[in-house]
Amino acid sequence: MNSDKVLVANPFSVMSTLATTTVLVGTELNGKANFMMIAWCCPATHTPASLLICAGSKHASNAGIKLHKAFSINVPSRAVVAKADYCGMKSGADTDKSQVWTVFEGKTAHAPMIKECPVTIECTLSHVFPLDTHEIFVGKIEQVHANPDCIDANAGGISTAKVDPCLFSFSGPSYFQLGERFATPWSVGATAFSAAASAPPPQQRPYPHVDKDLCLGCGACNSACVASPSLWSLGDDGKARFDEKRVDECVRCGHCAEGCPATAVRYNIRFAPLLCFSSLSPLSRLCLSPSLRVPRHL
């Protein structure tokens, strides 16, 4: 046992370290909109783009999700935290929460959404996983609605900071606000060791390459991109195109290749492949074009 650590008696207390984004799950109960507060929500898959929620089995909303096979996920900002918390304190079984918010609908039936939330997401139910005391629902994202002032014009996507979400923690329990951005994922790791930090830059880092013969034009690479969806577009031929002029914005995470259902996205290295290999994330290393792959331990 590591003498610098202490043994925590209650395993559930680890939840205090996992602050998560609070969301309101919209369902239809008895013909009315209902909203359940959930802190356990996260991405499920890139292709198709899906989210999952985990809810206690006794929640009234669970029945509505399974009946209509649809639900919405609404991300409240700090400005509406009181109303959001109220929805977490009351059950749809005995409280009409349809009047708490301004409700609107998209193309997905039985998935009511909240106008006051800066981001709202329509989902159709794809999987249900029963657990001992909870149920996991996986929803395929059908449409995403966002307030115009939450869009990052440079990145072409939703800005987390502009959404100003409520982060839930069991420590207290408490709601926390988003802190400052301090590092870039799949990039800051290159500075972890002095040898890597002082190594000369490669002549050219690897970047995604699309095999036009395999590409379906489905846009999965765009949906999976964690750096900026605007790095990807569809060309005149209907095939995916990576903007090589902005190659330095790519973080080489490999998610575009992982999310491609046709394995059309690979990583291309024009110069010094062995030198460039060290700049890739582990996932990206598996996505290299077969002729350029090198042993994973390098």
C-alpha cells in the first residue's frame, strides 16, 4: 500500500471528486412535458452521435422514456439553477412541471425542450441497460439547438464557457461553476518529460487523410472532431475534406478515424514518420495508414 495515501472507508465518497454537468431530461408523462434533473450524463458514441443518462429506476420519467422511445437533454446555465434544482426536488409522479419552463418541440415527438436552457438536444432511445438500482438510457442525437450567443465563431461549435453550465458534486452537495481553461488535451502531454519537451519539432506532424473511395460522406468525422468541427467539410464530390491549411489546429486525438464507419479516415505522414509518431495520441497511432505504421512501443 502507498504510505502517502489514506484508505477511504466509503467507496461512494469518490463521487465527490467527479463534478459533472447538470442536465434536465425532458420526457412526456400523461400527455404533459416533464423535466427530470440528472447529473449523470455523458457522451456514449461518436457514430452515431449519442449520449447516455443514468437515472434511478424509481424515477417517473423512466417510464415515459421507455414508452415513447424519445427524450431531450437540456443544459441549464447558472442563471436558471433555482428552477433546475426545483425540478430535481419534485417528482413528475405528483408534480406538474410543464409550467415551470417555456416548452418547445423539435422534429422528435415526445421530447419536449426548454427555451430557457442555452443548449437543448433531441434524442431517440437506442438502448436501455437495467442495473440494480438504476437504468442507463442511450439516446441517438437527432438535433441540437443552441442560443446564438453560445456559438464560438472561431471553432464553429458550442462554447462551454458561454453556456455557463452548472457542475454538480456530491461534496456538500454543491453546484460549481466552470473554471478557466488551462491546457490543451492531447497536446500538453508532450511536455510531461524533459526529453520530450526539448526534442526538436518534427518536419511535419501527421494529419487526417480521407480515402475518397471509401468515404460515405456521412459527416461522422465532423461530429467526432474535438478540436473544431469546422476543420471538416464535404467537398463538391460529396466526400469528407480535411482543411490542411489549418493542420496546426488538429490535436491528433484520432477520434475522427475512430468514428468513421467506413474506416476511410487515416493519418498521413509526409515526412519523418518515426519522429512524428511520438506526437500522436495512442488512439491516433492505431489509425495510421497501414504502410506507415511502426511498432507501438516507439
